[in-house]
Amino acid sequence: MMSDRWYAKLFQIGSAPLAFAMTLRAAAAVGLPLIGFVAAGNLKAGVIGGATAMLVTLSDIGSTRRARIATMSAALAAILIGGTIGDKFGVTTYADETIVLLAALLAGWVASSHPAIATVARFGALATAAGVGMQMDQDAYPAIILGGISAIASAVVTHTLSGLRPDENPMDWRAGLRRALAGAGAGPRYALCYAGAAALALLLAERIGITNAYWATLTTIMVMRREGMESLGLVLHYMAGTLVGIPIAALLFQVVEQPVVIALLATAFAASVRVALSLNPALGFTAFTVFMLLAIDLALQDQAVPPNLLAVRLYDVTIGCVLALLGTLAAGTGRARLAV
């Protein structure tokens, strides 16, 4: 049972009405930019805006309304900065791995400082990897900003109508920043393992010749955990959910032809992520994976779709999952030895 696990409290919501409100909020936050841009014919802007809204919504962390909005605003800024860096500097082999390495190194260093700071840094690294892979055009920046505004506005409405959901992360930002600068909790071993796994995932996927190889490093960044053997069960949940989401997304993308319908389906899966996580981490990652894959494949719809799309996705995501698992175990083994 998940309720017996230490990580159950990471995803608890509190009540059915609040879960329903959070689902509607995520649907509005993601759907407005995603469906709006897609209906207007700008698929890539819709995907970027919807993905930004999803990540900013997941950054709703803090014990007060002001702290929550601050965290979400910081996540939006990190996505803007990370996406820009990945787009401008990750244009060649080894350059893109280096950019991903540095972004993941920062995220790994601050991983135990405070949940809000760790989340912002992780999503910044995710945006850097996405910038490397997708490349941003002139419509990307307005889409990111509109996606962030949509998420923050939806959060304000939900906070006002439903009240603040329970949160057990009341640490002030000053203390969190001090811990972040010192790399408290995570340490250099985890930071290096995290960064190395993320960069290696991209390098291996590129060497194999996989289309959209950056999906491998996106998977590593999202799946890898800092607790070592203690989080093995959670990592396995993440891996299972990610791998289950691939065939679901591939099937939907092959069956559904209308971009607006795909956007609607992606929005539905995005809206279910938070509640699904509270039920089981694997379910949450299944929903998150389907959303991200549908969104990214939608953005690439004007390009030639590989005939073996399912196999391609399984290859790159499996690479990312395996390296995330190995990195988690390697970092945890080092911490266990130090504690003896």
C-alpha cells in the first residue's frame, strides 16, 4: 500500500472537494494556452505554453499564498532562462551535453535545500534540456509567459475559492537559500551523479541515432531521486508509470488526427496528474508522460513521424529510466558509506 510508504505524504491532497478543484485548476491552466494556440494554428506555441503551465502549476509550494506565488513565479523565470540557454548554446554535440550537465548539476546541488528551491531548479534543468531538443522560435517566449500567467492566475482563483491546501514546507526562503548555496543534504556526490546521468542519457540517445534524443535526458531529470535505496520504490513507480505512458500516448497519437482533439486529450491527462500522484506515483507519471508525449508529438506534427514511433520512444525513455535508477543507487550508496 502506498499509504505505508514514506513518500505517500509527498502527494497527499487532503479532501475530495480540494482534489476536484485542483483538477479543474490544472485543466484551465494548461488548456487555455495549449488548446488556444493549437486552435489558432500555432502548434508549437501551444505545446510550449501548455507545458510551461503544467510545470508552473506543479510548483505551487509554500505555506502561504505569497510564498506559493513566489515559487511559481520563480519556476516561470527558471523555465524562461533554462529554455533560452538550451536553445542558444546547446546547438552541437557535446555543447548540448555540457549545457544539460551544468543545469542538472545545479539542480542536483540544491536538491535537498527546500522543496520549492529544488522544484524550481529541477524544472529549470528540464527546460534547458527541452530547449536543446526543440529549439525556440519567436513565438516561444510569449507562449512561455502566457503559460506561466495562466498557471498563476488559476492558482490565485483556486486559493481564493477553495483555500490553501495543507503544506508541510514552512521553511523560509532565506534558510532555504543558505542550504542551497551549501549543497546541504544532497552533497557533491548526488549532484555529480544527477548531472552525469542526465548528460549521458542525451549522449547515448544521440549516439544510437534516436529521433528527439532529448527525451532520454528529460526522463532522467524527472525520474532520478536523491534518497538512494530509500527511494528505490518511488523510482520504480516513476519508471513503471513512464514506460506505461509511452504506448498509451503512441496509440492516441496514431488514432487521433485532429490537433485540437489531441490538445484536449493532453489537457485531460495534465489535469489528472496531481490527483493521480496522490493515488499512486506510477499513475501520476503515466498521466504526466502521456501529456508530455502527446504535446511534443503535436508540436512535431508538421514533420515526418517515424514509422516506428513506439519503439523510438521506448528506446530513449528506457535509456533515461535505466540511468536514473543507476544514478539514484550510485548516489545513495555513497551516502550510506559516509554514514557508517
